[in-house]
Amino acid sequence: MTLASLSPQAALPSPSTAVWQLGPVPIRAYALCIIAGIVLACWVTERRLRQRGVAPGAVLDIAVWAVPAGIIGARIYHVITSPEKYFGAGGDPMKAFAIWEGGLGIWGAVAGGALGAWIAARQLGIPFGVVADALAPGLPLAQAVGRIGNWFNNELFGGRTTLPWGLEIHRMDPDNPGHALRDDAGQPILEPGLYQPTFLYEALWNLGVVALVLVLDRRFKLGRGRAFALYVMGYTVGRFWIELMRTDEANQILGVRLNVWTAALVFLGALIYFVRVRGPRDYLIPLGPAATTTPPPTSDLSQVDLSERETPARAAAPEGYRVVSEEQYAAWQDTGVVPPADDDSRSDDGQPSDDTAAADLTSSDDEPVDEPSAARTDRADATGARPADRDS
């Protein structure tokens, strides 16, 4: 009795078409999934950056660097790990630049995207750890959406199975990429049997990583890049066991797929970083021109004014940021007064500086002095509006 004869009637179908033509322009399902994932990741990252004090719209400045660098890194990793397709016998080196024909590696995407985000963070004056932690849940969310593109492409599946959620796979036309071969009756041709939908397993696993990062980040207030390290650890654990199920062609080392080795090494690196790096979460106070006057983001949808349809123009970016503790950030949100830097809290003669005295208005009995509201307003205007409520 063969495995095919044991296949149940129920099965997950696969699309027979992954490319549509809009006039002369091909619309690829895989590209749409990647774009949707990037948009979702930017939305999540924007909210998390604002909750840490970064001015609105900074995620766009980061994405301008991170997205192209991530795509380039993903392609470079693919070409390096599969050189025979481009530089081997019968290969075409120019095909290495044909990103639209498929072939992206997630490890290169993360490395290239991280480099691009680092460059953007330096330009914006934002600590890279703040950017990395803000990205942590958005990246696996984007990866989960991107895996839907593998379903359209009928690719990255596992071995044969008799499970009820076994996947039908079409025999794709090598001369007409994105379309299945068809029989004489015009029906798409299926490969025999059902297959493990490993891309679906990875998508679901990535959603679990999103939840893991959000829950532990809220619980332990992770900072200094530790939320990003947690994402890397969570993703690599899933990629390790899912990669062992895949049957598509891949380079191997000692009989083990290259991506399995990569997942193990990256996990160890992230674990070492997570264990060794300590410190509280950093918050930022914008300096110079106000970055926004919009209210902070809220997770309570009942508080969103759906009647407001006007989108205010994006204000000028702040001149820089001051890294502060959570307590200092809370005080700034309440008063609008930027706390003095640690090295500015005292003057040369050891006495409190004018800035410190102004920030800590107290009477001789240590009772707070009721500062005039006009003075509070002037100070808030001078330092920028308070961007967002604290949230983990």
C-alpha cells in the first residue's frame, strides 16, 4: 500500500496562478505579500517607537534605509548559498540580479535590514537598541505575511503526508513562471499525493513569536536590544525544526541543511546577547522643534475619534534626543520640563545649576511651588510636545 493511497480526501488547496497581468505590468502575489508585511511591520514599529518617545514618522526614515538594504541582503545571501544557479555549469551570472524571479534569504534580509536601520538610527540620533526593540514584534509579523507568498508560488513545502491538512501542490510551468502546467482539458496538473505545508507552520510559529515578544516585553520591560534578541531566539528555534521537514533542494554541510546550521548559530549568538546584556529600557525626549502635537497612540479603540478625517502635515523632526529613564520620561510627560543631563545637574562650584533649580522648584519646606501655568506652557513649547504615553 502506497502513501498516496492513504491520502485523505480533505486537503489544503494551492493556487494555480501566482502572477496576474495589469496590461504590460506583472502583479506577483509574492511581492504583494512582502509589501503587506512591510506595511504591517512599519505600523507596529511606529507605535512602539512613539511609546518610547520617538517623534512620529521616524519609522519612514528608518524604512527608507532598512527595506532596500534588507532586500539586497536577502538576495546576496541567496546567491552566496546557491552559487551553482548563477555561476555553475549552465548558470547565468546576470540572473543574480533578477530578484523578481524569486530567491531571497531571511538571514540576509535581517542582517541587511539591521545595517540599514543602524544607519538611519545614527542619522536620527536614536539609540540603535531602541530601534531594534521597537522592530522586534513587527518583523515576525511581516515574515508570517510573507510566507503566504510561498503558498501562491507552490514552494517551500515539506515531505509527503496523510494529515488532514496536507497540501496540494501544482506542477508549475518552467516556461511560464507563476502559472501551473495544464492538461489537455485545461485543468492545472497536481503533483501526486499531499505535502507538509511547512511555510504555513512557519507563519503560525512567527505569530506565536509576535505574542511571545509582546507579552515578555510588557512583563519585563526589555531594553538595550534584548527584545530583538528574544525575537531572534524565538524565530530560530522554529526555523530549526521546520527546516528539517523541508524537502526542497538546499546546500548541506555534513548532511544537514545549511539553514539548520545557520539557525543554531544565530540562536546561540542571540542567547549570549540576551543573557549578558543588562540595563533598563531607554526612553527618549525630543530636543529642539516639536515633533508632534497629536495625542499618543492608545490601544483602546473606543477612544479613537473616527470622525476626524484630516491628516496633519508631518512636522519637522527634532534636533536630537535625550536618553532618560522611565521615571524621568514620566516626569517630562507630566510637566513638559526636560530633566537636566546627569553631568549638567550641578554647576562648576558644586551648586545646583540654574536648569536644575528651574526644573526642581521647591520651597524651603520641600513643598512643591505652584509654578504659573504660563511658565509651564513656555517650557513645553521650548522643548517639544509630549509624544506618547508609556507602554511596554
